Amino acid sequence: MRVLLIEDERGLAAAVARGLGEEGFTVDVVHDGADGLWSAVNVSYDAIVLDIMLPGLSGYEVVKRLRRARVWTPVLMLTAKDGEYDESDALDLGADDYLRKPCSYVVLVAHLRALLRRGAPARPAVLATGDLSLDPARRRCHRAGQEVALTAREFALLEFLLRHQDEVVGKTDILAHVWDENFDGDTNIVEVYIGYLRRKIDTPFGRRTIETVRGAGYRLLSTAE
């Protein structure tokens, strides 16, 4: 199995490459983001181990550009940064897994082998109804041929509704999947964001895609009215 390691800490990179080699991996090492991106695009790898804090291009930018170029090699992000938002950003941009440094070498190998077992995922399907489309991989939304700018939360809400077309989904389900199952704020936040979406994807185009089902929740229609 051939792995690309993009890590600017040369001592760490050498140690990881040596250890992976002992486990039977073939490892190419690159020390900055720009060279790493070039290698990942132009050479076929089974997996990529990618640091976030890199010279040239950050790991975030590398994985973002890889997915934009439709390179779906599994990416394990390895970083000293700590925090759930860093992990969330990495996964949202297209990484497949995330580990914080320092981490157990045994855990690193286990995560890497798990990625290799799964293999490169197929490009996520574009979700659509009528002239409305949402591309989860490229994080883009279009209606009637025009790109619609959505916030991260609006995007997540629309994606959830599109994955449940013609189904009535309640506020509890929406909060659990789009916010957090432990969300303890005002449930009216759902109505607020439904309103935001309508003003962006329906009103300007004379459509009525999202309907309110009184006492039950919301339904995204599979064909726009």
C-alpha cells in the first residue's frame, strides 16, 4: 500500500515513515502543502496522512483543493491543533479521519488501515429536486442555473431536507441532525433557518419547495410547485 505523508516536522515525518515501512507500507514524504498537493493530484496513492499546520498551503487548503479536483484518496488529518471546531472543519472540507498529535503509533496505524479497508469513496451524489441542486462534495447550491450562497448551517439544513424529500421531518429530528442531539436552546431556531432558506432558494425564483406541515414539521417537495 502506497501512502503519501505530508508533514513539515522532519523528525516526526522520518519516524512515521520508518514505522509505516516496517508495517509494510510504501511511504512518500513531502514537507510542505504545495508539494504535497502536487503529489496527491499527480501520483496515485492508497491514502494520505496530512498535517494541518504546513508551510505553503495549510492542510485545510490541500484537502479542499483535492476534493475540488475530484481526487478522492482517503485523507487522515494529523495535527497538533486541538478543538472540536478544527476537527469539524477538517471533516467538512473532505477529510475522512482526524487524529491529534501526539497520538499512539498503534492508533495511527489502526486508523490508517481502517481507511485503506474502506478505500477511496465514490464522489458524493448531487442531491436535487426540480431545478434545485446541492453538491455536498463541492459545497455548492444551485437553483435555475444560478449559484445560491448558503451558510454552513443553511447548507446542512437543506442537505438534510433533500435527503428526506417528501417526508415530514419534525423539529426534534432536524435539531438532532443539523444542530446537535443535546441542543437545549430555543427550538424556534428551526423556523428561523427554514425562513432563511425560503428567502434564498424559493422566493427569488418564484418557487415553493419547503412546506410547513402544521403540528408536524416540514417537508421538502420532490418537485417544485
